[in-house]
Amino acid sequence: MPSNQSPLGALPARFRRERLLIVGCGDVGMRVVRRIGRPTRVMALTSSVARVGELRAAGVTPLIGNLDEQASLTRLAGIATRVVHLAPPTSEPGDLWWRDMRTVALLRALRRRTTPVSLVYGSTSGVYGDCGGAWVSEAVLSKPSTPRAQRRADAESAIRHFGRAAHVRASILRIPGIYAPDRVGGTPRGRLLKGTPVLRAEDDVYTNHIHADDLARAVIAALWRGRPQRVYNVNDDTVLKMGDYFDLAADLYGLPRPPRVPRSAAQAEMPLMLLSFMSESRRLLNARMKTELRLKLTHPTAQTGLLPSPQ
């Protein structure tokens, strides 16, 4: 059997059962589990023994392993027909600070035996860098400006090479800010309660968002509908600058709007991570997601998505 041929292909349809491996099975991964909606055995790689019970309770087979330890990944070879890779790159500095060695380790393990039919990688829209507020399609060349985004861009390159060499349908999802009322830290409420300032209108930047449930649905759609080595912007239809987004949230939650400050004051008062988000402005186009993945957003705007769903 060719290494890229699915072992399910020779079986009658009634006996076929997909085997899905989720790498980085956090909040979004668990939402994928709850929405998979087809006969599928789901496995998840975890480095935490403490999560074994939680995963089993959700019907997931836990596999103990660590992307930072290549030897622990040997059992992943040939185990899955489809793979979702949501694990972040390492943040450790080093000689190869721009490489995502975790993705390299995963792909080495997957190459050892029959490769999966499809692979979905959760990247970041940060690989585009600052676009000065312009509209950005997937055809725009990436120009990552932070070490974090550079490692994501390196992972994308490795995923695409793997897809071409192993004849795997590899989809890359470029993901902006993820939110959901039931997600830890998933709404602006915490920042609003702290009174964290935002930029004044003349200094403000465009931001993009996606509800965590819609992201999970996009992952599933890409597993079955994604085109080979294809990039997809995965974002909702909201078009807001960052300050306006927090103003909207404050109004929805009945909280005071955040103070506005000039960029010079923000640079003196805010953490570097927060400043990095305030230094890049772009508006993501999501037409490819809607047409090729055929995804209809449950929460097309932040105005509906920021509020808890009625019981």
C-alpha cells in the first residue's frame, strides 16, 4: 500500500471509521471533539497525566507524549487518518529561535508509517505582520514581525512541504483573536474590569476575531473539505478597530468604556505582548473560508458572539 493511501480505502463504507488525532487539545480541540458529528475515534496527544481523566470522560483516547521529546512520539506513526495540529510553537529562545521544532517533531513522527489523509494546522493571522489597515486575502505574502509569528510562518512552511511530499491534504488556518463567553479569558470583560486603556482613535488599529465554536467548525470543515496545501483566513465579518471592539463589549456588558490614550503613553504603560497587538493593523478577508470550506458562521459578528447563548 502506498504510504499516502488511507487504510480505509479498501474497506466497505459500513466498516470505515475515521481515526482523528488532535495535537494541542485545549479549549478549541475539545470543541472539535463535541462537534465532530460522524463515526470517528478521537485521540489526543497530551503531556499531562492530569488530563487523562478529562479526555476519557469526553470519549477521547489520551496518548501520553511531548512534542519537545521526539522519542515520546513514536506511537503516533500511522495511528490516525486525519490530524488536527493546534499546539503552539515553543517560546524558548535558542540558536534556532525562528524554527517551530514542535511541528518538525510531529511531522517526523507522522512520516514513519501510513500518512494521514488530511492535516489541519492552526496558525495565526500574525504571520501577515502590519498591513496598515489594508484588506488582506490569503494571496498576500506573509511578513511576520515578531519571533512568535516567525515560528508560526516556519511551521506553515513545514506543513506545506509535508503535504506536497507525502500527498497529504494539508490546510493552514490563519486565526485571529479567539473569543467565547464560556472560554477562559475568552471575552474582553477582564480587561474592561481592570480599566486597561486602548489607543485613541487616530492611533488605533484594526483587529479581527473568531468565535471559538466557529473556529472548531472551521477545523472540522477543513479536515474534509480543505484543498491541498491551502491557506484559509478564519475570521468573522466584524470590521472594528481595537478600541471600538472594547467599546462595543463594554456597552454589551454594561461596563464603563476603557480610557483612550495616545500611542506614546501606551508604549510607556503597557506590556510588550499587548503592545505587539497594538502595532499591527489589518482587515482579513474570509471569502475563501465561506466558499471552499462552505462554512456559515454561527456568530458572524462580535455583537452576537460576545453575549452568552440563551439557555
